[in-house]
Amino acid sequence: MDATRADQEHPVSHPAIKPDTRTLATVAHTAFFLLLGASVARFLLRHPGEPRTPWVIALSVTLALLYVLGPALGAAPTRRRLLWLGLVVTTWVVLVVLAPSFAWCAVPLFFTALRTLPPRAAIVLVALLTAFVVTAQLQLSKSFDPNLLLAPPAVAALATAVFVHMERQAQAQRALINDLIRTRRELAATERREGTLAERQRLSMEIHDTLAQNLSSQQMLLQAADRTWDTDPATARGHVRTATGIAAHGLAEARRLVHDLAPSELADGAGLAEALRALDAGPGIEVRFHLEGAPAPLPDRVQSALLRIAQGALANVREHSGARTAALTLSFLGDQVVLDIADDGHGFTGPRTAPDTDGRGHGLPAMRARVRQLGGTLTIESTPGEGTVLSAAIPLEPAP
């Protein structure tokens, strides 16, 4: 909104529009000096030695000097610019009174008036100049000539129509460019907001799949150690050692998260298969890993997503399923890679699409979001008493 308001209050100046205006101004200025020079030459050839000759020459030089000063005053209708235009028109009128042949210098003056004055005032001035030109030309003619009566208004009308049309086109072009710039800024702001939201979602999933799960495991182990500390100190110390290992792993994850948000299991060139094979679902759950098909290089995003999905699935197995075993199967099927996580827990009925009911994380929705971002699919099959199978399939780019 602020950018839009700024564009409306301060329209952008566009260099692409200025060359056409400069070209038209150059043509008009060149035409003015050519017509002025031709009029002076015509007067000197046809009226040599007349008393008015010094006045005509002086006024011609004055008019040329005044016209040269015009571009330095700018095109905006300021008081100095209006005063300058009045001096130019007055000098030209006096010159035409002394020598009617200077009347054709009015054509470039039409352009100057149209550039300087508002449209209505400029049209009025052009009409007055045209009437003065017609009067001057009729004085030069020895007999009545309809062309002298009709040609100047026709030229003035044509010049005015062309200039007004070009100005309208330039204004429309400026408005269009301003709209495009404003739209581009709004799109950039929208993309930044969407990128920020996507990054927040990704960070929340990263934290859920790493730090939150590690802290949950530590809590369970420490609670188990507390319950068995008096009755079975050896088992309690084992739980504490396991919790310590998980804490060290969580610390490594936190450092990696701060560094570049890449899974620590995939650091130092470790492959996805090795990272999956090293996963653990916690005490009392046996995790088996199977690799099927010829392994193919996977993009970092795919490896990271599949590893996080496996970690999240094993966390659900540990916390919700009551399973004793879990099997991870990574299958390379040529055009896609599939990760299956199966457990022998108690299963559930109905689709699991909502966030975890315990309020501690994103769960299955986070997995679906990861797979969806990579153009894949996530399917879940579960039967009460027979366990659950979660399958994530992600398409791969064909090999060149």
C-alpha cells in the first residue's frame, strides 16, 4: 500500500518516453530556425535598403536568441516559462507586422505553445496565431487566394491534432509503465511474504522432526529412569546414557539447523541409505532397513525430505503405535523413489490428516507438506491390530 501511494504521489520518470519528445523538439527547433533564416533571406532579397530593414534584422536576432533560451527554462508552465512565451509571441507579432513573410514561423510556435500551456489555453493561442498568419498572408497576396485562407488553419489543426494525440499516447504510456512498476513491486512484496511463510513452515517442520522429537525421547527416557532408579539402577543408568546420546545428537542437529538447516545425518557426504539405516525408534523397538533397486543420486531436497519423513514416522511409531518392530524400505524405481515405513503396532481406523492430538507437533500434515512440495504423494494404510504402513513416493528427473 505504501509503495502504491508513493507511485501515485510521485510518478516515475521513464527514459523510454523522453527520446520521442526530444526528437520532436529537435525537429521543431530546426524548422523554426530554417523558416526564420528563409524569411530573413526573402526579406533582404525583395526589400533591400528599406528603412525597416535594421528593425527586421534586430527583431529576427532577438527572436532567435529568445527561442534559444526556451529549452533552458524547461517545459513546465512556470511563471518564467509563460513570460518567455509571451516575449517570443510578441516579438514574432511585431516582426510579422513589419514583414508578413515571417508568418510561417508560427508553425514551430504552435508546438512551443502546445508544450508550454494547458491544452485549452494552447488551442486558443494557436487559433489566434493562425488568424494572424492568415491576415498576414492575405496582405502579401495581390489578389484573393482561397489557399491563403484555408491552408494555415488546416496546418494548425493538423499540427495540434498530432501533438495532442502524441501527448495522450505518452500519458497513457507513462500511466501503463507506472502501473507495471507498481504491480511488479506488489508482486515482489507478495513473493517475499510467501517466501517468509514457506520458510517459517519449513523451519517448524525441521524443528518438529529433529529437536522436538529428540526432546520427547529424552523426556520419555528420563521418566523411565526416574521410575526405575530405586528398583533397577542399572536400567535407569542405561536410560540416562541413552538420553545423553540423544541430547548430543539433538545438539548436533541444532548446530546444523543454525548453519544451513541440512540434516546432520546427511552431512559429510553421507547418503540417504546410510542415514536411514542408522535411525533408531527408541528402546524396545527394533528398526530394520531394506534397500531395493539400483541406488541413484538424489537431490539434496529429496534426501532431506525422505529422512525427515522417516524420522517423523518413527517418532509416531514410538509414541502412538505400541509396536515392537518397524521396517524402513527405500526403493529406487527408475522414475521415482519410494520410502515405506511399516510397523506391527495396534494401528488405527480412519484417515490421519489432522495435526497430532497431543499438541506437540505437526505429524502427518508436515509429512504431506514435504512430499507435496516435491510433487510426490503420501499414502497411509492401517488396520486395527495389524499395524500401519506409510509410503512416500517422490518423482525423479529422468537421467540425461
